[in-house]
Amino acid sequence: MQGQRTTPSRYRAAKLLQVLVIMAAIIRHAPGQPIRACDSSGRSAACTCKPLIAFVICTRPELTELPSGIPNNTISLRITGNQLTSLPRMAFHQLSQLQMLTLSSSQISEIKLGAFETLSSLEWLNLEGNMLENLSVGVFRGLVNMWKLDLGGNRIESLPVGIFSGLPSLRQISLARNGIKTLDHILPSLPIHVQSLELDGNYISRIDRNVFARFQNLSSLVLSDNGFGNLVPGVFNGLISLSRLYLNGNNITFLPPDLFLGLEELGSLTLDNNRLVQLKGNRFGDHPSLTVFSVANNNVSTIEAGLFGRFQKLNSVNLDGNNLTSLPTGIFHGLVKLKSVRLENNRLHTLDPDLFQDLRNAWLIKLGHNNIKTIPSGFFSSCLKVGYINLQGNDLTYLPPGIFDNLTSLQFLELGDNKLDNLDANVFRDLHDVWHIYLQGNGIKSLPSTIFNGLQMLRLLYLNDNKLSVIEHGTFDGLPMIENIYLQDNPLTNITCEMLPSQNVSTSLTEINIDCTCEWEPVYDCPEFSWVGSKLECSNPLRLSSDSLDKVPKNALTCAAPRMVCFNQIGWVALSVLALLSNSLISN
């Protein structure tokens, strides 16, 4: 006999019982007593306990005091998103094995002395996102093994000298997103052995010379999003171990000579989202360890020739979002270790044929959204390891023959939103590993039937919003990994079964996006229609949007051109509104 079916009344009764159990767990403790964190089931109204990994997480929003019953062997305790306002003395006295404690996104404004005194094993304390404003000396007493402290997102403006005394292991401190206005109220209290300091998102308006001089062990300094202006020479004096410096999101318009002199260990320099207009070599030292240089989203229009030549270990250069119209000759020469070059959203219109001649290890090249009209022949010939090329949003009308030859590692190619009207049959012939090709938003009128031959790894193909009227037989044959083809917003006619992928070959096909016009009627008679019809998905007209063709009756297909369909639905509405406005103005 099969098991009895649960009746609706039984189901409701079971749900009611479950609710009552939860309510009982919430209210069964006596008033004034804390909720118990863990019961025999490993779950309570406030917490989830995972004894196998000694992990407890408590996220009940209504929690106003620390839960009781936390297992003594807990290694990680996370109490977040609640109404806790203070931490009492000896708050965690039974948790001597605790290594990670998170008390974030709450309302904590007070921590009693001795709150953490018994947590000698604690390594990471996270107090981010509370309402802490004043911290007393001794508040972190006993945390002898703590190496990371997060005080970000509070209301701290100053710290008393001695607050970090007796914390020999402390190496990382975050004071991001507080109310700090001057470093004079913070830096004297910090231990000299600190290695990472986050001060981003504060209100620091000025940084004086030698202010960091005593922090010779500091390796990472974050000063982003404060709003200070130009820096004075010598501001980074003494930071002989600094390897990462973040200055993005301020109001820097000018870098004084030798600003970064002496930072011999500097490996990453970020100056994004400032107002710099030029980059000159004498603003920097030699920086033999520099691997990351980012000045994105500034107003840079001039770069001194040879600026990057001194940084022979450069791995990444980001110049996105500036006002560059050209680049100095040889700007990247000798940078054989460079793997990422980002030049998007500038105003580049011509490219030096030898710009990338030394970039034999480059993987990412982004030149999108410029004013580039032509790509020199052989432009990428040295970039044999490139995996991602972005040329989207330029003014390209033509691709030289062989422009992508030998780029057998290329996986992503973005050519959308240009002015290409035809493509050479062999333009993609060596792209054996390419996954995605973007050709949308051009003026392509036809495709050679062999253009995608050999692209065994191609998964996504964007051909939408072009001027394709005919797709030749066999164009999509031989694409075993293809998943999506985008054909919508093309004036396709004379559609036949032979222009579509084959079920035997393209076994990974998920969908082909099309405009469901009456030009697709012949496909209903294709031998594989039960398969291909389920893959053809209507993008237009709106009434058929997201329907697969096998679910759309023939007589539901529209015979209007796709762009006219779009105009009929939207354009006529706009014209009607304009007419009404005109009549209103005339009548007045």
C-alpha cells in the first residue's frame, strides 16, 4: 500500500505546529534572560549552529543582547544585523577557543572594558557597521593573538594613544567610512608594526609631509574617497615597505615632482577617479617592483613619452575613461610582462602599428569606445597569448585581412557597435579557442558561408541589429559548442532550413533570438522543426516576446519588417503624444 497522501488540513496543522514550535523557542526563556543560541537540533530562534566546523551564526534582527548557550568550543562566531547596543564586561568569557568574532551591522555604541579579555585565541575581530564613536584604552585588552581588526563604518573621529597597547600581533586595521577629519587624531595611536591600514571613505582634507614616517612596516595604505586635493612632496616619506597605495576618488589634479620617490617596494598604485590631466615621469621613482598602474576615470590628455619604460615589471595598465586622443610612440615598448592594457572610453582615433609589438604576454586588450577608424595590419601579431580583445563602440568600417591570424588563445572578441558592413571570409580562421564573438550593432549586410568554419569552441554569437537580409546555407554548420545566436533586428528574408544549425552537430544549442516575422514560415516544414523550433525564441514583436517558435502558430507571425514593428508600437505613440501637445499649444 502506498503512503497516505497528506490532506490540506493535515498540511495546515503541520505548518501551524511548526510556527508554534518556533514561537515557543522565542518566548520560552524568562523575561530579561538572553535567548539560547544552540539547542540539540543545532538551531534556535536566533542562531544556526554547525558543530562539525565549530561555527555559530546569529542574524535575528530583534536581538537586543548576546545569546546564551554558545558552545564552548566555538571557533567562529558571527552575530550580525541586530539591535545590540553594548557589549558587557566578560561578554565571551566561556569562548576561549574563539578565533574569529564578527559583531557587524548592529547598533553597538559602547564596549565595556574587559569585554574581550578572555579571548586570547582570537585572530580576527570585526566590528564593522556599528555606532562606535569613543573607544577607551584597554577595550581590546587580552587580544594578544589578534592580527586583524575591522572598525569600518562607525562614527570614530579620533582614537586615544595607547588603545592598541598590548596587541603584539595586530597587523591589519580598517578605519574606513568613519568620521575622521585629520590624521593627527588617529596615527599617533597606531602601532608601528601595522602592515595594512584602511582609511578610505572618511573626511581627510589634508595630509602633511612625513605624517607616515614611523610606519616602516606598512605595506598597504588605502586613502581613497576622502576628498583631499593635491599632495605635497614627502607625504609618503619613510614608507619603505609600502607595496600597495590606493588614492582613488579624491580631488587630485596634479602630482608634484618626486611625490612617490623612495617607494622602492611599491607594486600597485591606484589613482582612479581623480582629476589628473597629465602624467609625467619625474613624479615617480624607479619603482622596480611596480606591477599595477591605474589612472582610470581622470582627465588625462597627455602622457610623457617613456613614462612606463622604467617600470619593467608592469603587469597591468589601466587608462580607461580619460581624454587621450593619441599615445606617445613606444609607450609600451619593452614591457614584456604586461598582461592587461585598458584604454577604453578615451578619444583615440589612430593607433601606432607598433603600439603592442612587445606585448607577447598580454591577455587583456581593451580599446572599446574610442574613435578608432582603422586597425593597422599586423597590429596584434605579437600578442599571441591574448585572450580578450575589445574594440566595441568605435568607428571601424573595415578589418584588414589576417588581423586576428595566429591568435589561437583568443576567447572573447568584441567588435559590436562599429560601422562594419562586410567581413572577410577568413577573418576568424585561427580563432580555434574563441568562446564569444560580438558583432552586433554594425551594418553587416552579408556573411560568407565559411566565416565561422573551425570555431569549435564558439558558444555565443551576437549578430543582432545589423542589415543581414540573407544567411547562406551552412553558415552555422560545424559549431558543436554553440549555445546562443542572436539574429534579432535584421531584415532577414528567404529563410530556409539549411541556414540553421544542425541537431546532430550543435547539441549544446539553447536558443536563437529572432524577429518572429512571416519570413520564418518555411521553418515550420523543416525536418528538425520539433527541435529547432524550440530553440528559436521571439524577441519581436512584443506580443510574442520570449515565446519559442514551436509554440507560435503560423498565422500569428507578423509580416511587417522588424524595425517597422518597433516603430508601430513605440514610434506611433510618440507621434500621438506630440500631436496632442501641438493641439494643446495651438488651442492656448
